[in-house]
Amino acid sequence: MSFPEPQLKQARLHLRRVDPVMRSLIDAVGPPVLKLRPQRFQMLVRSIIAQQISTMAARSIRRRFDQLVGPGTTTAEKVARLSPAEMRTAGISLQKAMYLHDLAAKVLDGTVRLRTVGRMSDDEVIAELVQVKGIGIWTSQMFLMFCLGRPDVFPHGDLGIRNAMKSLYRLEDLPDRTTSEELSAPWRPHATIASWYLWRSHDLKTGAADGPDIFPC
């Protein structure tokens, strides 16, 4: 599942028209390829697992955790049944186990309404998700972008985004929020696609061919 092709084409044309730096980046990278991950609870579980560890480590822990959960989609009911000790056998820290239990509990009791977040505004989705321990604004923004497919999300606090902007726009320092918002203003209402291109710019330097694994899940 991915963003609709007409939407991607429209975004690409807009970004090329309004920003010469983005135009050069688009020419270098080519058409965007943004995959959506529609399993909402599972994506949040994987976001918690991936916090503050490498992508390789996150994938390894995730595989072991998936074996604990059992076949099929990861659900709140399945996670709630796992003890912290069981999660530790998959490589999950005690703190992250507590986060996962908090997520499961809040989904099960209706505090976090994952079934209806698709009808909420971006700000409402963020407010809904940050009620969970271990989920902050960045994770909520990734959820908006890569789970709900929202087209105009700009994660200004993301270090990869800030590093890309510093390099591409030839800034002396990493941009603060004000500078980042000023530079991104012309991209609206296609900030999600622009952000993907900024992440992808790092792969141009390393020679990666498969594109970025933006959200480690």
C-alpha cells in the first residue's frame, strides 16, 4: 500500500515549481516511493521497540517479539498478555515493556481510539497518541505520515531532516524550528513528500540504492 500516484505527481510538480533546491533534489532522486503501513497498533509497537537503537537491532528484536506474539497481526490483546519478563527474552528493555503495556492498556480501555484516528485532524491525532508513555510528537508525526498517509506533515525536530536542510540549503548551523518552518513553508501542502526527499538525500551520499527505511518497522 502506498500514497496514490496522482498525489505524488502533484506534490512533485509543486515542489519543483516553488523551491529550486527541492527541484535539484527531485531530479537527483527521481519519483518518490512512500509505502504506507496500515496496521495502526502494530506500527506504534514497532516505533516503541525501535527507540534509541539501530535499525538493525530493532529488526532483530522485532523478529523475536513477533515470535512471542504469535502468528497474525500484533494486537493490544496479545501484547497485554505478555509479561515484562517474556518481553525481556526478546531483547526489550523493562522500560519499553512498560511502554508497550501502557499502549495496550490505553487502546483496550478506549483512551487511545486507534479505530477512529483516521477521522481526526493531524493535531488531534498527535494529542491522542502522546497520552501513551513512550510516544512523543516525532513518533506521532511518523504515524501520521506512514500509517495514515497524511500529505502535509513536517517533522521539524527530526535530526535527519535538520541535517539535510543544513547541507542542501548551505546553512552554517542546524536549523532551529523557526528556520525550518520558514524553509518548509513553500512546500505546503506537500510537506510529507518534501520530507521524504530530504531523508532520501542522505542515501545519495552513501550510494544506497533501495531508498531510506524512514520508519524502522
